[in-house]
Amino acid sequence: MNSNSGRFDSKILNQWVNFIAILAAFLLNILANIAPLNGLTIGEISNTFFKEVQIIPANYAFAIWGIIYFGLISLGFYQLLPAQRENPMLHKLGYLLAIASFAQIIWIFLFQYRLFPLSLLAMVMILIPLIAIYMRLGIGLERVSRKELWFVHIPLSIYLGWISVATIVNVAIALYSINWNGWGISPQVWTAIMLIAGAGIAATITAKRADIAYPLVIMWAFVAIAVRQANQLPLAATAGGLAIALGLLVLIRLLRRA
């Protein structure tokens, strides 16, 4: 009896830690925009210190955080339901989602205090648990119920997609902050290389998994980069062209499933 109770309690603890971590990250994100910790919001820091970094998307793209946190909070409530306490798929989350959420909090502090190289480490600590969750849950590979698709798989896929983009952007910001010279390669070429690498990852996921959310997020980011770099025709064309190519790949994948 005590053994069963211990397992039961550990599942409840796991659920509540994940839920509280999601809420804490959400609330700090709001606070970081309403009352920034070091005088400037995250967007203001990006637009002030890194306006020359060409892979940063247009400001409107960051509205996706509203969708991300709507999905994550919905997931948090869903996994708290008593009916989901014995759901083996949700058990695979472990504390990984909480780790990613707490790393998100650390990232906000580091970025707003302009410790940009350290903020990259925090971003990686968000990315790694999300990749682990993605692999554990078999997102895009495992058949799940409609509820699990909408309350678990899609929110996590959108979150991972945006953090994938954010990691690439954070690499560029960290390198810019330490005045890296790019080994003599122009910023435009490095930006194109990073865009192609990001598109390659998204294309691989689309080809191997029935996950449409991840590439759609990448497309959203690439279109926003093209909009921001509209005066840099080669970059805008590269970002826009890759977004179109991903869109065609997604369409082909959907037609094959039909």
C-alpha cells in the first residue's frame, strides 16, 4: 500500500512541478515586457543592440509566444486531470518540461542583464529537454488520440520549433556581442548558411514524421526574417524561398496522408 501511494504521490508531484514551472515562465515573460528587469524589454534589447544581426525576425513574429504559452498552459491543465494520471505517454515527460521552463526563466534574466554568451547556454538548456521530449513521445511518429494531439503533441512541437529558431538567433547574437569576425565570411553569407541549416532540419523532420506544426513554425520565422530584411534582396529571397520550399514539402506530406 505504501509503495503504491509513493508512486501515486510522485506522479502528482511531477504533474504539479511541470504546471508550476510553465506558469512561472509565462508570468516572468509577461513581467519582462511590462516591467523589464534591467530597463529594456527583450524586444528593445534586440532592436537596440542587435539591429545589425540579420537573422532576427520582424517584431510581429514574436507574437507566436502567445500561441506557445496558450498551448503549454493547456497541456499543463490537461496533464493535471485525474484521468491522465496513469497516462503512460504523459509519464514520459518526466521533469523535462519543468527543466525547459526553468531554463527559460534563467534565459530571461541573463538576456535582460545583457549576459549574451551565457544566455546562449541557457537557450541550449531549453532546447535539449525539448528535443528529449520530442523523441520520447515520438511526436509525428506515434498515433495518439485527438486530445493528445491537440493538448500535448502540437503545443510541444510548436514550442520546439520556435526554440530551434531562437537558438540559431541566440548563436548569432552571442557571436555578435563578442565582436566575432566571422572568419572573414560576410554576415550575409553566415545568415544564409544558418537559414539553410534550419530549413534542412525542418525538411528532415517533415520528411520523416507526420508533424506539420514544426515546419509551419520555421516557415513563420523565415517569412518574418524575409520581411525584416526586405531591403537586403538576397537574404529576403533566401528566407522567403526556403519558406516556400518548406511549404511545398508540407503540402506534399499532407497529400500523401490524404
